Amino acid sequence: MDNEKMERGLGEALIFIRRLENCPPSYLYDPERKEFFEIVWLRDEDALHEVKDKQVALHGDWIYLIPPYRVHQLNKAGKKGVIISFKREMLDDDVKEFLLDVFRIFNLQGEFSCLKADDSMSVELDQVYQLLEAEYLRDAHSLIMLKALLKVFLLKLIRLKEAAFTVQDINEKRIYEFMMLLEMNYHQERNTDFYAGKLRVSSKRLNQVLKEKLNKTGMQLIHDRIILEAKRQIIHSESTIKEIAYDLGFNDRPYFSRFFKQHTGLSPEQFQKSVREHISTKSNTLVI
């Protein structure tokens, strides 16, 4: 792979592709990385996370799908595989139903998603990846071509995850709009009425749609997003619990601690301790 392109920072890039064995350490600390969707595809390796299903072999092809703003440090030393990072702009021209499928497989409401590919799927994915990498490494690569190949790669991941594509209807579009509004406004707007108003539906109707499609109400999803950000800051930032609480709009730290424990079963301090223990034993921050 082209060394100059490998060492270059993310900068204004919309997509960045690299082999794990050639991934520069600077990539992990690039401040722009947080804005990217990230696909980490381990080839013929042990899983990085704890595999709870004892029927699933630990060794194989593991695909980690990490949404924006969930920047994870990965112990990649000696690992075989690839990383594909891309900004949402690579998808924005596409239909909302496809975008919703992408958000689902990336577990937009969670820390990360993980898929295991069997031999036949790995062959299919590799065929697309080879074309994607070859186009990316061209001196004058085509963004249109990269978008098309990335979409094919993502569609194969969707097939692997769900075995069927999302049924297209107006409610799927509403969910997509809600998820985007939530991502941009959850710091300030924590009432379902705000999002329903933006979507021009009643709060009751919005909750019906969300409950039907995601099995959660608008308020539950808002709370999930707040907890996700709290976890992210506890895992990745140097901020104190008090500072994190204030950043998330909690003027009262005890109330933040009660809120956090109500939704996670752990106090912020207990979660922080569990994260540190996980990092020390697993050498990564893939904490659910």
C-alpha cells in the first residue's frame, strides 16, 4: 500500500482505507477520527471482545462496526485485516431506507456492533474490498466509484446482519429523520415534543412509530443517547465525573449518578472501574 497515503492524516478526507499491519499509530489519535464511521475487519483472528455465545468459535473473520463519536483504541499489534473509515457525507446522497439500514448495523444507539463472517461471505466481501482499495489508491480516484463500491460493501454487511433489507415506508423515513435530529440536538433538547414538532407529527404518533420499529419510545432513545455520551466520555476523556455531568447538562452530580445507575445498573464510578479493568485485560476499549 502507498506509504505516503498511509501516513497522511484524515484532514478533509471523506474516506480512509488502510491495512492493519500498515496502520500508522497516529491514526488512533487523529482528532478527526471521531467523525468517521469505522469498519474494522479482522481476518483469521481471535475476537477482540468477549464472545458470550459458547457455540460461536472465537477465531475467524470478525467485523467491528463503530459509529461516529465512539472512538475506540484497538490493540491491532500483529493483527491481520483492514480498516475502512468514512464520513456520513459518503452516504448522504442515498435513499433514506439504505441509510437506516446502515445505522442499524452500526448500532447507532450503542457503542459498536460486531458481525462474524463465514468463509463464503468473507470471499464476497474481499472481492468488493479489493476493488475499493484499488480505486482508493489511484492517484486520481473517483469519488463516485468509491461511493458505489462502499455501498456494495455495506449492503453485503446488511445482508450478513439481517438477511433482508428494510421494508420501505414513510415510517422508516421518520425514524431516520428522528435519529439525525437526536444526534444533533440531544444536548439541548430532551423532550419528545421537540422532535415530533420538527417531524410534523404528534408526540403520540412518533412514539408509536419508534415503538413499532425500534421497540423504544422517544424519551427512552433520548435517555439512551445521553447515557451513550456519558459512557463515551468516561471511557475516552480525562474529565472527572462531575465535569462530565455538567457537560451533559446535569447541574447536580448526585442526580446524574442516579440517572446513570438507573439506566446501566452501575454508578459512574463503578462503570469507570469496570472499563479500566477491561482495558487492562483486553487491551482495547470495546466495552458495551
